Amino acid sequence: MAIGYVLINVQPGMEQQVYEGVKSLPHVTDATVLFGDHDLIVKLEADDLATIAKAVVEHIRCVDGVVNTKTLAGADLD
């Protein structure tokens, strides 16, 4: 199981719309609106990191209002 976190910046005033748009996308297991350098953080779970990368490129970045994403891959230390 691969886990990824996506930090998302959105157009001003579109935080709620983007949150609603991403929370039900494939592989998204959690989404939270943030205050600070990023506007949202999204947790994704999939069989592998390639699937997570594909979900970011094909789904999250296509949501209207998304300006920038930064994807962090979870480390499996077992």
C-alpha cells in the first residue's frame, strides 16, 4: 500500500469549491482545508506510487481552481 499527501494551492476564494471537488476523487481518503502556505492537504492511498502520481495529474490538477500541487510520498520503513 502506498500513501501520498498532496499540498494544494488554489485561486483565492475557491477553497471550499476545490475541497468539495477533490474529497470524492479516486484514491482520496482524506482532505483538509489549511491556513498557511498551502490551502488544502489531501491524503491518497493506492497500490503503488505510480497510481498516486497518476491520480494527482489526471484528477486533482484538473479540478477548477487548483493552481499548484506538491506531492509527498509516504515512506515505508518496515
